[in-house]
Amino acid sequence: MRKKIVAGNWKMNTTVPEGVELAKAVVAASAEVPAEVGLIIATPATHLCPVAEVVKGTRVELSAENCADKEKGAYTGEISAAMVASTGAQWTILGHSERRQYYGETDAKLVEKTKLALANGLGVILCVGETLEEREAEKHFDVVKAQTLNVLDSFTAEDMKSIVIAYEPVWAIGTGKTATADQAEEIHAYIRGVLAEKFGAQVADDTTILYGGSCKPSNAKELFAKPDIDGGLIGGAALKAADFIGIALSY
């Protein structure tokens, strides 16, 4: 049975003290969430070490928001997968639409990042999704398939045990728009079909696919009721512990 996960992506928000307090609030409320639902918080890199101490020994897991595509060296400002793992984090988000859009992140770079993340024992939340223009041009299936396979063609069925897919319709991030539950399910089911073609039905069935487009306590229940939506990658609503836990309670 594939894992249900609710992951919070804090993005470039909160100072370190604010982040520590938010993490403490999430941990304090986490006992309310059913045991079968995994909880992950993805913090800015500056927060990883102190938040790792907060979540240590709890059910809440820790993720970075990104990692470098190089192992180490003269790459000022970059943070390697080994550095992330050394903080106590268990995950990293890769390929978020904001990284693709603002920082020119390519699928080829994501292959290298994913290799390094897995080599350092990190789980990967790999983001895929189309822009509004691509959806209106009815290219969303092609875009999502290409993004998925351009990266995952370099990995094995065994690697997939450490990879979660997050579908984020770019047009629904931070805009207040949300894909309908049926629209989201349609793409999630399609992605699972792409995985089945590549890795076989068992891997496809075992892979967690999260929805990442303006998921809130008010719409999470309807989204999570769909058979191919296994949880959420939460942005703005993850910055309030009550909202984040409220989403996790939607199962």
C-alpha cells in the first residue's frame, strides 16, 4: 500500500526563530494525524539544523527545498546533497516550478541532483507540472510526461522506492486557483500510467503522487478522496501549523 504524505514547503519564508516555533507547533499537533499519513516539512536551508533538533525522535520528517547538482567544490552559495543529509534531513524537493521558472533548472540538472540526493540517502520529492499556457494549448499531458521521463529514465525500479512525485499545476500555485479534484485526478492517473509503462504496474502502484496546487483545509478532503491522489505538497497553508495539520486530517 503506497504511503499517504502531506509535505509542507515553506519556500523563502520565516526567520530561523520563527521556523523553529512553527516546527514545534507542527510537532505538537502531529499526534492528531492518523499514523498512516506521513508528515514532512521542507524548510529553508538556514533552518535545517535547528529544525532537525525539533523534529528528532518525532513522526515529522525534514526536507530541504533543493540541493546542488554537483557533489562539492567551488560553487559559492550552493548546498550539496551531502550537506543536506548531514543536517539530519531525510528528503529534498527537486524541480519545483519556481526553480524551473526563476532559476532555469533543467531536466538534465535534475537528473544529476536526483542521483546525488539518492546517493546520500535522501528521499526525493520530484515536481512536475504545466503552465497555464501549456494547459490552454492542451499540452499538459505531453509536458508532464516529458518532465517525468526526462528525469526518471536515468533511474531504476529500486530507486523509485525513494522517489515521490508531486504534480503542481503551475497556474494554480499562489494564484488562489485550484485544479478541480477531477482535473487533478486525471493528471495523477496519467502520471501513474506513465510510471507503469516505464517501470511496470507494481512500481506505479507503489509510488506516492502528491498534489501541489493551492491545497487548503477547505479543498483537501475532496482532492484526497481521489484514488490516485496520495496527499499534498503544501505551500502557503504550511506556514500555519493549524492549516497544515488541518490538511493532514482530511484523510
